[in-house]
Amino acid sequence: MDTKNSLVVFNDQKIRRVWHQEEWYFSVVDIIEVLTDSSNARRYWSDLKSKLIEEGIESYDKIVQLKLPSSDGKFYETDCASTQNMFRIIQSIPSPKAEPFKQWLAKVGYERVQEIENPELAQNRAREYYEMKGYSKDWIEKRIRGMAIRQELTGEWKDRGAKEGNDFAILTNEISKATFGKTVEEYKEFKSLPTQNQNLRDHMTDWELILTMVGEKATTDITVHQDSKGMEKLKDSSQKGGKIAHLTRTAVEQETGKSLVSETNFLHLESSKKRQIHGK
């Protein structure tokens, strides 16, 4: 994947999308603007929603509001749909532009299937993305390795009764609190990051990435060894894994006299990339 929040282009028109629950979700309004000649895509979608409700279309129930960037640079809650549900919504839009768009959307979905079958493709795309933003190669390799360790852990969680989304967030916070003394949101605030549109790990120093890997790898091994199942036991394993990372952190801090919990963020890399894109 290229980024957690991203723009894709279809026929020179931008479509906002966001990575949510392990798949891409697309802005419904943006797609309607591409497929119709309506002067007011939001009004068109409002009318279409009423039609979908009347028809009892299940896809409408699966529309979720996610934060996406607006033209003013701020993030607002926007109606979004997964690839599968966008196909169903498009079927209700009478437009000659729909068929090529369906083919394009299918291609996006196929690329995701390729990444699932061959995770190396996703890792290569991530490397390219971070290189473009200006991260060092050493940092990128740690970040990519951390992704693999994270995937191994979440796979165990999923198989042992935790649900993607809220359960994963709870367990991740247990590891983070034990390792760094902060939840993910508290850590974002500590690093002065916008909480809605930034991935904390993209702003971690080398040591923070390493400690995160230690905590998550330890949690995976403890979870498997203890055969932890259900949220309470998974929380216990997560706390134990985080404590192991905490012991590593405190040992290094005692020897170096420096805190490994850093206020550093890499927002300047995003600003630099935006200037390159806009030629400034």
C-alpha cells in the first residue's frame, strides 16, 4: 500500500481513499462526481441514499464515515465505502462512464489481492513511498520489518478471538502503555501529531521502532506459548510483552542517560513532499 490516507486518479480526476479495516475505502461523493454530470455531487448522493434506503439495499448500511482531507487542508467525516460496496452503489448510477470505472475499481481490488498473496509487493510499495518522502534507508528497513512483526501479531489476535478495529486498538494500547507509559493517542499528543490522520509509527525514531518490535514480537511469542484466547488473556499477554520491551528501554536509558521516548516527529518530511508536488 502506498499510504494510509491517499489520493488516486481516474481520468484526471482525484478520488480520496483511506485504509480502513485492512482494505481501501473510497469517498462516495468523489466517485459520484467522476461518474455523473451533476453540478452538486453531494446533493446527488443525498438523493441516491434515499433511493437506496427505499430499495432496502444493504450496501447503504455499510457506508461508514471516515476522516478525509478537504480542499481547506482540514479533515472532515465523509461517507466512504469499500470496493465491494462501491460496485453496488455504482449499479444504481445511470451513467455511460460507469463501466470503465468498474474496470478500474476492479483493478484496484486485484492489486490488493496480489498483495495478500504476495506481501512482498505491499512492502515494496511501502518502501517506495517512504523513500519519496525522504526517510533514510535504515529507518525504512526497520519500519518494514515492524510491519511484518505487526502482521504476525494481529494474525494471532484474530485467530484467538480478537476483532479487528476496537479489540486490536485495546491490545495495542496495552503494549504501548507497558513499553512507553503512553497509549497510542497519548503518544501522538506527546509528539504533537494530528490524531486523526497520522500513523504514530511513521513518526517514531529508530529506538522507538525497535522497542515497538520487541514488544510486539514478545507478545506474539507469549501469546502462542500460553495459548492465550479471548480478550482478557490476550490483554495479559500484551502487557507481558510490553513489559519486556520496557525492561530493554530502561536498561538502555540507564546506560546512556537519555530517554528513548522522543518528542521527535517527521511532519517536516510531509511538508517537504507537498512542496515538491506543487513545485514550490
